[in-house]
Amino acid sequence: MKTFPKINYFVALFIYTLIIAGNVWWSFTWLYHQKLKDLAEEGASRLELYSTYLQGVLEKYENFPELLANDRVLVQQLAAPNTPEKVNFLNRYLEKINRISHASDIYLMDSKGMTIAASNWQEASPFVGQDFGYRPYFHQAMQGRLGRYFALGKTSSIRGYYFAYPIWQQDRILGALVLKINIDSVENNWGHDDQTFIVTDSDGVIFLSTNKDWRFHTIIPLTDELRQRIIKSQRYPDVTLKTLDIIKEEDSAAGKIIRTKSAQQLQAKDFLLQTHAMEQAGWDVHVLTDTWRVERFVFLVFIALNALLALSVLVALLIKQRRQRVIDLKRFEDQARRVLEEANEQLETRVIERTQELTQTNTLLRKEIEDRKRVEQALRNTRSELVHAAKMAALGQMSAGINHELNQPLAAIRSYSDNGRQFLAKGRSTEAMWNLEQISELTDRMAQIGVQLKQFSRKTSGQLSQVPLHSVIDGALEILNPVIRKTDTWIKVVIDPEYLDVRANYVLLQQVLVNLVSNALHAVEGAPRQEINIRAYRREDTVIVSVADSGPGIAPDHLPHIFEPFFTTKQAGQGLGLGLTITERILHEMNGGIIRVASTECGAKFECFFEEA
């Protein structure tokens, strides 16, 4: 059996890549010329359309000068002597005709080329009295035929196309009637983003163009003789007639490709140049289509084909790599099987040994977890007891004021009861009833104090709910009222908006406010101005409650330690230094609330942040 020589894989891949690359390049070239032909067909269609449109604009007025030249009024007036009355009549007559025909200007010239009447006689620069005998259209009319000409107006410097027709009287030409039309509107109706239309006269000068920068340029350089003739005819006064900067020209099956660049362009562009001749007017209409669409399409196709080529090469490499990996994997599997068999024997021995160690370790870990849970529960209980102890300490500090607050109503009740008994003995029931009402009010007041103290002193479950700030602030101030009445402190409460609720625990939040207000009362003690401001307001979804005092403030070296346990600047017997520590702990456990010291001009200010309910 005949065997074929083994071909190197990478040599075959290289040959395959060369073949594919050659096919891609041939396809690229063929596609470029094919799309160029499509672009030429599109340009030819539009070129024919605009040539027909331009021809229609000219033909609209082509027979109008001949019709006016046969007007008896104009013939009779032109044959009559030249008087101011005649000129005035002709000016108004031509003005009326021009307004009806929508032409640019209509004017009447005598046999010497002098304008004797014009439709623009009332404008700043009328044609009346102007000599246009040098214009070619006048010479053509004086030869007995229709004159045609395109030029810039000598007086107005406005582009226009001129029709001139002789005015006959029997066999004698008396003058010429000239009609000027404005074809600037043609440019406004032309053009696309990727196409430029230009119209050149018989001398190759561009007088119409959708590209304003190309107007009054030439496609090919002018000879000195031709340039002098154009200047002498005053066809384009005050125009330099520069040549377009055509960098490159080449012929293709679709037409001529030119590369041009203007001063406003950052880089040169390639255009497909197509031309249509308007023989009657002596013009050439050109369309220059930007080839960027063809180049972009071919470039994208070229990129796609190259991507496919790269993908095919990549797939071939992946197939090769996969085959090699399968071989390597099989070899590795054999090696791994032998290693695993050896390792399995060793592993079984080590598993037995480590199982015993893990069992012992697992037992120790369970015991440690149980111990940690007990310690955490004890810590939570200790914190709760500490909070409750702080409440009891606060009540102990306020006990003297509370005792005074209760003794006064008790003394008043005794006095009202004695008076009531005497009033009843004397039969004065009205006065006795009034004393009983006073006793009832005093007992309600004492009961309210008791409710507030009972609610403040009891332990709480810590459950969060919707708490109205107005109620909790009033309760805290009611608890501290005996202490506040002993001082001259002025307390101002501002809640904005008035009905503002937070998500917190009512009892714990009340303890926070009692702690902060109690600290503020100690701070303003002995100060020249004893004032405490309690303010609650909303900032986005957060509610901020601040307590500010007018005391001496907090020393800078004390700020880092104010939330540490047992740190206090009060005198001995006035506190344990746990108030702010407990306050911070309470806020932290209430849905992650925080407390911070805010900067003020004088005194101290504490801000608490809560979630709005």
C-alpha cells in the first residue's frame, strides 16, 4: 500500500492562509469596482435629474423676451424721442411686467447698448443710464437672434442668467429687451451630504456649486489669453478665478476619480466625477460623489473577511491544540491513575489517624461554642443590668427634687381636706366641693409623676416601634422637671415638622434624652446664661435630635474619651461617668443609631441620628 509523506501542520496552515488571503484580496478589488459602478449609476441618475431641472428653469423664461420684444407699446416708445415722460412710463411698465413674471430684472437697451429703462429704476443702483454694450448677449441680440449669457451683475454683483432679444421696427433693430433671472435658488434645491454639484461655463469656470468654497474656481488652469478675455468681458468682476486643487486623477470603469483638497478640509477627499453637457446653454453640469461610502463598505467587508480568515485559522489551531491535549490528557490520566493508587493507600492510613484527631478537636470546639454563647448571654444581661442601674442612679440623683415635688401636693391636700371638713361642718357645700376638686387635681398630678417614674425605671424588651418625638421629649422633661425647677435654666424645644416619628424603643429613647438633658443641666450650672436647646428635624430619610447647652463646652483633650466608661469631669458624687457610654450603647442597639459631638461656638452639642418611621 502506497503511503503519502507526512506534511508539517504549520506549513499546511501557512499555505492555506496564503490561498485565503489571495481570495480575500481579489474579492476586495472586485467588490470595490462593483460598488463604484453602483455609485456611478446613482450619480448619473441624479445628474440627469438636476440637468433637466436646470434646463427647465431656463426654458421657463426662454421665450419671454421674444414675447415682450413684440409688444407694440415697447416698440412705439423705443422709436419715439427720448424724453423724461417716456423713460418714466417705460420704467413703470417694465416694473409691472417684472413683478408679474417673477424675474430678477427686465431692462430696455437702445441700439448703442445704453439702458434707457429698467424695472429696478427705484432701487439704490438702477440699470437706467448704464452702458452694457460690451456684454455678449447684447451683440447676439443686435445680430437678430436670442442672446444668452451668464455673468455677475456689474451693478449688483449678483449672479444671473441673461436673455436678450432684438426689438424690430420693420427691417431695422431699434434695441434689445433683456431679462435677467436669478438662479441662486437652484443651488438651494441641490445637493446631498455625499454629493457636490457644480455647473461650469464654456470657459470651465464654476459659477454654480453646492460647495460655496468652489464657486468661481476653474476645473482646469486657464490660459493667459482666456483669462484676459474673461476679465475684458467683465463677466466675473473682482474674482481671482483660482484652479481647484486637484491632487490626483485616475480613470476607472465607473468614471474619473479625482482627489481634491480645499483650505477648509483637513484632508483630501476622493470623488467620482460625472459630467452632463447642456449644449443649448453652453454649460457643463458635473456631479462629484464622495467615494467614502464605497470605501467604508469595502473596508467593513474586508475586515469581516479577515475576521473570518482569522477565525478559521484560530479554529484550526484550536482543533490542533485539542488533539494534542487529548493525547497529553490520556498520558496524564495513566500517570495520575498510578499516583492515585499509591496515594489512596497512604490516604486511607492518614484518614484513620486524622479522624481521631478531628473527633477530639470537634468535641473541644462544641464546648468552646457553648461557653462563648453563655458568655455572650451573660454580657447581654450585664449590659441590660447596667442600663437599669444607670436609670436607678439617675432616679437617685433626682430623688431630692422628686421628694420636694411630691411633698408640696401632699401639704396642699392636707390643707384642702381640713378646709373641706370645716366647710362641711358649717354647711358650706360649694366651698367644700371646690376643695375636693383641688385635691383631685393634685392627686392626678402626683399620679402622673409616678407613671413617668415607673415607666422610666422599668426594664424594657428592647423591641422597636414607631415613637413620636414630641411625646418622648415631653416625658423626659417631665421626669427631670423637679431638677429643672431648682435651676434658672431656660429649655427650648423645636420639632420640625411638629409631628415627627422615629423607629426606636420608647423607654430606651427616653433614657437617652434624660441622660443628655441631665448632662446639659450639669454643664450650665453656674454659667452666666443657662440655656438648653432641644431640636429635632429631618434630613432626607434620617431624623436628627440634638441637645445643645450654653455651658463651658468640652475641652479638646477630653473629646477622645467622653464615650469611655467611668470617664467624667463632674465632682465626686454627681455621676459614675457611664451616662454617655450607656447612651452610645443604647443608640447602637436601636437599629444602628449613632451619637456624635457637633462643633458649636460655645457650650457642647450632642446629635443623635435615627431612622424615620
